[in-house]
Amino acid sequence: MRLLQSLSFRLALFYAVLFTVSVSLLLGVYYWSAIHRPMEGVREGLRQESAQLAALYRQRGADAVIASLTRRAGATGGRPAYHALMTRDGHVLATNLPSWPDGTNTPAWSDPTEQRWLRIEADIYRDGDEDDHEALVLDQRLPDGARLMVGRDINDLDDVEETILDAAVWLPPLILLLVIGGGALMSRAIGRRIEAVSGAARQVMAGDLSKRIAVRGTRDDFDRLGETLNLMLGRIEASLKSVHRVSDSVVHELRTPLARLQATLRELEADPARNEAMLGDAVAEADRLQTIFEAVLRISRIEAARYAGETSAVDLSALLADAAEYYQPEAEERGQILATDVAAGLCIRGDRDLLFQAVLNLIDNAVKYAPRGGRILVAATERDGEVLVTVTDNGPGIAPDLREKVTERFFRAPEMAAEPGLGLGLALVSAVVAYHESRLDFADAGPGLRVEWRLARASPEA
């Protein structure tokens, strides 16, 4: 019963039935083409020969028929011919058949002109050896009661027919037996591989996220499935670790403004005379909390594909120019040079608001971390059917081992902790990059950081 519950065994059994039916149909088609059609051809030829000989018998008598049968038996080429001519009382006038069934008092001869088909063993003995032959014979009574038998050798067809009939008897059961045995073995092998996957999944469900599915290195379907599931488990493990880090960061980031807000409210409660200043501090801390919540909520909505934006053709060249112009006063205030090198006519398809916010965040980071008197370059060009946007600064840059973490929420490099910020800017950029199915890379600008954003280009008419 458990074997029948196995999908692989049921599929093997279904294939066995299908294969058996197919083999049976093929045998039937082969029988029709190799036996039935040639046999019908022999039958039709014997009918014509028998009719001609019967007409010759009526017109010219038995001697003419005997001469014709002798010539027929001695003819070369084609199938060997057999015959027998007997009088009404059974006296043999001519024959080359070793034997034949008795035709007297047979119900088949109730009609004097009736014919019947016979299969006769026409074995030939030469020098003590026996040559097996099978003859298909048309047996008929002539009007005067004489018996005429004409036949042709069908030994080759008989051998093939016997082989096909034997195969039809033992081949289907043998196929079913072999497939049932093979299906059981295959089901067992596949069941072991599936159980290995299920066992690993149960361990992961129990909390062991480090568990992986064993891969044999055979590159078969189960190996590819195992590799895919292992990649998925690795992503899940990394995501959960990231969630834990984000949770710790959220607690850390919210603890400070909440503590300040709580302290301010307590001081306000204790000293009502300081209303105006204390309320200002409380409002500032509340605004900071709201900013954090809104940023986290927006990132979560984008990552969960719940952002209700509008996708359209976007003139990226104009968008980058607007973003650089927006930050130009702040850069000048810090004595920085904010330059652009943007090719004209760069068009992509996406959400303009999200794209603009992401570019602003990249430029904001560059202005924030570049030194006073430093240089920031915003550039864009077409390359290999993509639009490559780069934001380069000559600040301290990001250590290579931290570049994969800087897009996590609330993550801030240790050397940047003194700068103001929430640690959500690059997390938002990463969410926008994923939303537009693009790619974001960080590279060393020597000195400084070079951010590369690759987006699919679209025609302006799209």
C-alpha cells in the first residue's frame, strides 16, 4: 500500500501500462503490415489461379489442368507452388503435396461450388533431412465432383506470425513485471532523496537555520533542487540575521529619542515655567521619531511591493540635473564642488518620485561625508544598453568588508557615527534599486567612494 502511495511508483506503473499498450499497438500494426496484407495478397492470387484452372478444367479437361499444374510447380521465382487434383472418388491425378485433409462427407461441401482455405504442412525430405514448409491452400470442388487444391508456400509468413503471437503472449506480462520491479527500486531511490530534503526542511523548521541539503555532485535534478534550496536557506538565514540586526538597531535608534522625549516631559512636568523651550525639544524628538517611522514604513512598502507608485518614461538626464541643483547650495556652503557630467537624452522607465528620492540620498551622502572643500561628481552615460549613474566623492569611503551591510536599515559605519543621520538613506536607495530591477555597486574612488547604479534604458516613446 505504501508503494502505491509513491508518486514515482505510480508514474512508473502508468508508464508501464502506456508502454505495454503502445507495444501492443505496434505489434498489431506490424502484424497487419507484415502478415495480414501479404497473406491477403497470396489469397487473392490463389483465387485467380483457382478460377483459371477451374475454367480450364471445364473447357479442356483434366489433362490440360495437370499440364498447367506441372508448369506452375516448376516455375522459378516467387513463392513455391503446391497443388493436388483428384477425381470424385478420391483418385489422385496430380499432386506435389505430401498430405492433405480428407474432403469426403464434409459439411463444407454441401455446395458443389463452395471453397475453403486450408493450411497444410508441406514438409520436404531430402537425404534424411526435413525442410519445414507451410502451404496456404484453396480447396474447391469442381462441377463434376473432382477436387482441386492450389496453394503457395507461406512458411516465412508463418514463422513471423508465430513470433508475433508468442511475443503478444509473453511480452506484456514481462514488461509489467520488469517495470513494477524497476518502479519499486526507482521509488525507493527517489524516496531516499526526497526524505533527505524533507529531513533538512524539518530541521530548519525546528530552528536550525544552518542545516543544508546534502548534494552528491551528480548534477542531476535532485542535486540542482538541493543547490537551489540551499541557496534559498542561505538567503533566509542571512535575511533573518539582517532582521535581527535591524531589530537591534531599531531599538537602539528609538531608545535615544524616546529617552530624551521622556526626560523632557518629566522636566516639563516638574518645572512648568520652562514650557516654551521644553515643548520645542519635545516636538523635535517627536518629529525625529516620526521621521524614523515614516522612513522605515516607506522602505518596507517598497520592498514588499505594496508601494502604489506610477511607472512611466523618465528623463533621467533632467532628473539628475534637478537633484544636483537641489544640493548645490549646501555643497557651496561647505566649500565643496558639486559637478555633473550627464549625457543628454537618457531615458528609463520607472517611478520618478522614487528615483528622485534615491538620487537625492546618494548625493546627500556624498555631500555629508566629503571633506570641506572636497569634490562630488554626479555622472551618467549609456553603456551596453544600460544607463550607468555614478556618484563619486573624495571622502573617507567605505571599507570593502562593510559594503554589503551599508544598505541595511540603521547600519552606520563606525567612523561615520559622529555624522548626523538615521542610517536609512542607503536602505531606501537599495529598496528603490530592487523595485526597478536594477543593480547597485560600491567601489573605491581612491580616495573616496564611487556608487554605481545600473538601470535598463528605455526609448523616449516607450
